[in-house]
Amino acid sequence: MTKFGELINVDKPVLIDFYFDWSENENNLDTLKDVAAALGDKAKVIKIDIKKNEILAETLRVKGNPTFMIYKNGEMKWRQTGEQDANTLIGLVQQYV
């Protein structure tokens, strides 16, 4: 949990994709690569496997796959469960740059 706190307690937005390993598909991975490329060093993009981080997922009440969250300065700014396209995610993150 300490490591998660360090990840999100930064002054740039952090987009997190909570996912189940068994359902990860190339489309979702490509989407996150596009988001990371578009945002460059203005934001962080992180994938977290729910099964490998069950305590964190339970603490954050992650129920669906995928679940996206945006944090800035340690505070959750946005959260949504379900597939998102790259342009939507880029636009959302840019609101917090």
C-alpha cells in the first residue's frame, strides 16, 4: 500500500488501469500506449493487475474490469469502470495537467 501512495502522491495526473490479467487484450494495451504517448511526461499511465494486487483492489472497491482512475496529489479526481477509448482518456487526464 505504501508503494501505491508514492505512485499517486505526485503533482502530475496519474491514470491507473485496474485490470484482470486473464481478460487483458491487445486493444486495451494499445489504448494505454496511445494515451501514454500523447501525454508524454505530463502524466503517468499505470496498469495494475487486480489479481496480483487484491488487497489494493479491495481497499479501492474495484469490482469491474477494467476500472480506470485518475489521481493527482494523492487525491482521486475521476473514476469509471468499463472500456474507454484513447481520446476520451487523453481528454480526461488533460483536465488535470
